[in-house]
Amino acid sequence: MILMWMLLLGVPAAAALPRVEPDAVGLDAIKLATMDAIVAEGIAAKKMPGCVVCIGRHGKIAWLKAYGNKALEPGVVAMTTDTVFDMASITKPVATASSILLLIERGQLSLADKVSTLIPEFAVHDKQEITIRDLLIHQSGLIPDNDMADYQHGPAAAMQRIYGLKLQNPVGTKFVYSDVNFILLADLIQRISGLSVHEFTQKEIFLPLGMTDTGYLPREELKLRAAPTQRRNDRWLQGEVHDPRAFKLGGVAGHAGLFSTADDLAIYAVMLLGRGTYGETQIFRPQTVSLMSDDYRVTSGIRGLGWDKQTGYSSNKGDFLSPSAFGHGGFTGTVLWIDPELDLFFLFLSNRVHPDGKGAVNPLAGKLATIMGSAIIDAPR
């Protein structure tokens, strides 16, 4: 079906953003170069086997560099800038929240809609008041993750278990980051559009943007370029989702399962910086981007709709992004921040869980983002 849409839409191969020297977009190249030593220290300390760092401003890429290796086991393979990464929880804003916002823009959903109205099976155990907004900002009252045992009998049975969950907190009273919220949102996308979040994002977002390296269930050519994560059933995962619940859901889920590259995500970021438009392609109306990236107060900080803004999860943000910035991280070692005021984006992509699950990159990514912010040498446009 994806190939059919590519033919119908006349989708070209992904066209990377123009690449320029940092000073062409108001960034100090000498300061940016100090990132190299920090990354080298992180690799030496086994924080990750390698990474790709991409910085863009004013619609152009000013820094794109691969460091270290993408594989250490079963053999050493050098990192490349076109490496395909398991995006983990960056799936939440880029795939799931983006799809929900498109359905809202089209009048098919509302932030105030009750989930129990759209999913009648969900209307048990005092969950009737949970709204789509509550799911997007993680104040639904639901637990972060339900038991893996709930996923052992296939996706349909797993969803029935989720519908039957009890509240952990009263609805709307506490920010608790929850994968369950986004699994439910993907279910809503399927119910409203008739398409899975995989199919919907391909048809409505990624293929129109030319992001042909992005999506769930990567095709074989992308798997070969993918950074491996860990072992499952005595084989290395490469181009297969690392998250165990997304795996049990068939590799397509609202909270994890998306794969992408630095060049593709740079296009997505520039689209949002362009108020929903990239080149001649409009994905969102400007009002929708504002709705998505606005400040939503939660009990432990500020969120966007599907995005982080300033919470305990923001250690990978750095110190100098503006209050308008929004971003997200992923368990596998991925980070994306977008700053409309500075017309700037930051990507740190790694497979920090390879080979043994012991890597850690959020503080390191935050240091790099701070250097990026300190390298700005002109006023915002």
C-alpha cells in the first residue's frame, strides 16, 4: 500500500536540505567544533557506540556529522550520516501527535473529545472523563506502562487489556509520562481515519514531504542501513523496533516504532519551523502548528501537544534555547529540539542501547545543545 501511495503521489526520493557553512546562518563554526571532543569523550566512556549530530537554521543544514560506530557487535561498522535509527519515543510527537493534530485540523477530532465516547470499551473504572488533550499532555491518570503479560496474546487482546486499565491518579491532576496514552491515540487514529498510524503518516505526512527513509516497519534497504540496538531471541535487532510493547503490537504503535534519518527529520523540523509548510507542500495550517507547540501547564512543568517543553525530561535541551522551543527524546538515544524563535533545530541520533543497554546520552546531548545555543552570533530573524 505504501508503494501504491508513492506512485499516486509522485513522491521523489528524499531531497536533503541545502548544506552551508555555519556562519552563513549565524552560527560560530569554531564553537560548534568543540562538540567533537565532547562526543569523543562520550564514545570513550561507552555512553554510545557513535552518533549523528545535525544542526540546522533558516532552512539549511549547518552541521551534519557522523561520529564513531553504529555497530560494535557482531562486528564493527562505522557510523554514517545516512544511518537509519530507531526513534523510540520521538514516535510520539512526530508520528502520533502529528496525525492527531491533522485530524483535529480537519474537524474529525477535538482536544476536548472524551476518549470513552470514541472507544466505548474504555468507559470503565472512572476513565470516562479522559480527553484527547489529557492523553497528549500526559495527565490522563493512566499508568506509564501496563504489564508485558497483557501483550502476549496479540494486538487485539492487548488493546482490550488497555481499555480495562484502572486509573493511577484522578484525571487531569498529575503529569505522568505514559506510553499507554499514545497507544490509545494510535488506536483513535485507526478508528477515525480507517488507517493505522503507519499508513496515515506515510500518506499524509512523510511521503508528501519526500521523507522516504522514514516510517514504521522499514523496508529491507533501510534495515541494512539501520543502527542495531540489542539482542532479542539470540539475534541482533536491526531495523526492528526495540521497544518490547511496540514489538508485540506488530511494530506499529503510537508510542514507539518509527525509524528515520537525520536528513529526513531535518525536513520535518523545517516544515514545523515553516509553520506547517515545506517548499510547496503544506502539511499543517499555521494555527495547527501553534496549537501543537503552545504552552500547556502540567503539574511538573510545561508540555506541548505530544512535545516536551520544560519538564524533568528536558535535560537534553541545553541552556540557551528560547521559551518557544519544543522537543522530545527517545529511549534508544535520540533527541530532537525545534526552536521557532531562533529558527533552529537540533538532532542527536544514537543507538546508545547497543550493545548491552548500558549507554546514557541525555546529559551529553544537552551539552551539545548548549554549545549550539552559545554559537549563535546573530539576532533571530
